[in-house]
Amino acid sequence: MASGKTATQRLKNVISKDRELLSSGSIRVLKKELGNIISKFLDIDKRKIQITIEEADQKNYNLSANFQKKSKAEDEIE
């Protein structure tokens, strides 16, 4: 299988697992809460947070959050 197809399949698997664990509404709330907490310490764009939840084993999960720094234009708007 080509690396692109492998990456696509992995992403589909991760998204599928995320949906099994939390409803889409719960994921939105989680993103919002994480954004509020992280923004207390870092200057981030809360609208661009991406989260991934992966099952590590039968009892544990890994939560990853990717976020971007605010641009200067966004700072001037606020």
C-alpha cells in the first residue's frame, strides 16, 4: 500500500475511534474547554484546535491537542 493510502487509512481509523468514544457534541465541548485552559498560558487561536483521542490499551487513552499561535492580525482585532 502506498504511504498516502496508509496515512489516509490511519486517519480514518483515528477519526472513527474518536467518534466511538465521544459524541460530536462532547468533542466540541472538549475543544472549547481545552482552548479556554490553554489560552490562559499560551497565545493561541482557539478556533483552530484539533484533538485526537487514541486507545492506548483497554484501560488508557492518549489525548493529543494541536493548536496554532494567534496571528498579529487576530491580536489587533481583540
